[in-house]
Amino acid sequence: MTATELTLRRPDDWHLHLRDGAMMRTVLPYSSGNFARAIIMPNLVPPVVRGDDARAYRDRILAALPPRHDFTPLMTLYLTETTDADDVAKAHEAGLVSALKLYPAGATTNSDSGVRDIDRIMPVLERMALLGIPLCVHGEVTDPAIDIFDREAVFIEKVLRRIVDRVPELRIIMEHITTEEGVQYVWEGGPNIAATITTHHLIINRNAMLVGGIRPHYYCLPVAKREKHRLALRRAATSGNEKFFLGTDSAPHLDARKESACGCAGMFTAPNTLSCLAHVFEEEAALDHLEAFASLNGPAFYRLPPNDTRIRLVKREVPFDVPAKIATDEGMLTVFDPGFPLYWHPEDALSVDQGAKP
Ligand SMILES: NC(=O)N[C@@H](CC(=O)O)C(=O)O
Ligand SMILES: [Zn+2]
Ligand SMILES: [Zn+2]
């Protein structure tokens, strides 16, 4: 018998970009209506570097929440070469930060303030290991000589292995892994290494972006790779293995910024991500592992309890419509198109309109 209904503990999103201001007010309800918690990426301009920045950003997020949405933003700090370990310790003690985020300088959107020389952050990493603060990593090298499709695999060999050797007690999340090498490294690694996987990297390979014309809305970083890598990601995500969990990396950019001679990296996936995931897990005959991926493995790695409340996903008889574009005060925003109709629907998720602020 095929399942048509699924009840899960309420999921969390372990990698999310909410941006700020008008954009944040538009995109936040799509996450807060479905997810209980999310790790909030700190790559604002200027970045969220100090504990006080995280507190102020968290308060702006909470103030923008629709009234009935019960959502906890888990804040992160943007690691720089001058990050003050004492400030990190203070912010952690105050319950303000859940992780620090390492961006190699120049690797992705708003990463200019990131790290150039890994040796310079070793003292902070050692302090984090002592305090039990995990490190989230955008794992791509930026060496212009390295092909963009190889940057994740090279990062693992050249940078990640060094960090793990130097600070073995540090808990590390390789964010948005996109390769077979990433899957293998995390699968075989010790208990202090885990990975997030996005919804879109389970669905598209690089052909989606490049065949029949260049499709900027499928451009993100790390860039989608060959089919064999997508299949490896699917095996990892649907395996139930506790080292892999959902981080949507929903990363909205206005259409005008995406559809440009130099379009920005990032896909806006929050509005349909759970429907897409149920579709993928059903295709892999692994619906029984969706809860582990979306709701259990993440909290376990972050040492938080799983959520008490539950959501119900129902497979409808006819596909439902997700808007292709959403209006913000600053322009239009394109929603990720998985390329197939969506039948699985989170029935009792709070909609964007429910209690949304005028
Ligand atoms: N994933 C992306 O392509 N873009 C992210 C940054 C990131 O997560 O690397 C963004 O902030 O737009
Ligand atoms: Zn990233
Ligand atoms: Zn991201």
C-alpha cells in the first residue's frame, strides 16, 4: 500500500537565509509556518559578527514573525580573522548563539569578510571546542586555479582535514554538501562531523542550470554538480544516517539580481521545500526516514531536544499550485521550481496569511 499521509515531528531548518528588512518580512513566514527552529545564516551586509549583532538581528526576526507563528531563530556568528573569542564565549553563555559560521573569503554571497588564512582562526576554534559550540562551514576553496566544480572536494582535502586534525573535539557541520566526496567524508568521519543537505541538491544536477539556455534561478553555491553526486546526496539523505540532516539553504535574491549579467548565487526554496522533500523521499521508497532527516538528526547533533509538536503531510489527489513568484516591497522573487508537480502538502502548517502582519 502506498502512503498518502505522514505525521512527523515538526521539522527544523539547519541552514537558512532570512536576510533583513523588507525581504525578511516577506520570506520569514514561509519558514516560520512550517519549521519550529532554524539556524540563521549571518551573511548580512554588514555581517553578524559580535554577540550584540546577533541579539539585535534575533530581535528583528522575532518582531517580524506573524503572531501565531511559533518559531525560534537559532543565531550564528560570522567568523572573521579578528573574531574575539571572549565575545563568542559571552554570547554563547547568554544563549545568544548556536554556532559560528566559517566562510572562506570570496567563496559565496557576502563572504568578503570571511577567512583568508585558516591558521588565524585556530585559537577561536579551540575555544569553541572547549565551550561545545559547533562550527558551520561553507566548504569550498577560493583558489582561482581550482575548477568551480572541484572546490568542495579540494576544500575537504586541503582545509577540512587540517581543521579536524588540529581541533578534533570541535563539532563541525559541512553545510550544503553537493558531492560524493562530501558524503563519503562525512559518512566515514568521526562523531564530531555531520552535514546538511539542501532540498534543491536532491532534485537538480548541473544540467538543470545549463541545458537549453542558462537558468539563473538554478544557480547557487556550491553549484549543482553531475548526476552521480546528486544520487550520492539522495542516498545519504534518505539513509536515515544520523550524520545527515536538512539545511534548506533557502537564499532569496530579487529577480533583478538573479537575472543579470552577473547573477547572484542562491535559490528561494522555503515555500515548497517540505512538499519537495516528501516527493523525493517517496521516490526513494524512504518516507519512513524523512522524520530522521528533517526533524531528528539535526537536533541530536546540535544537542537540542526534538520538537514536541507534529506536522501532517498529506498526499493530495491533484497537484497543488505553489506561486512561481512572490512580490516583495523591493521587487519580485522567484520560488524554486522542482520541475515536477507537487502532491504532498503540509496540511496544518500555518500559512503566510494566517495572522500575517499587514
Ligand atoms: N547558497 C547560495 O548560493 N547563496 C547563499 C550563501 C551560501 O549559503 O553560500 C546566499 O546567501 O545567497
Ligand atoms: Zn554557503
Ligand atoms: Zn547558505
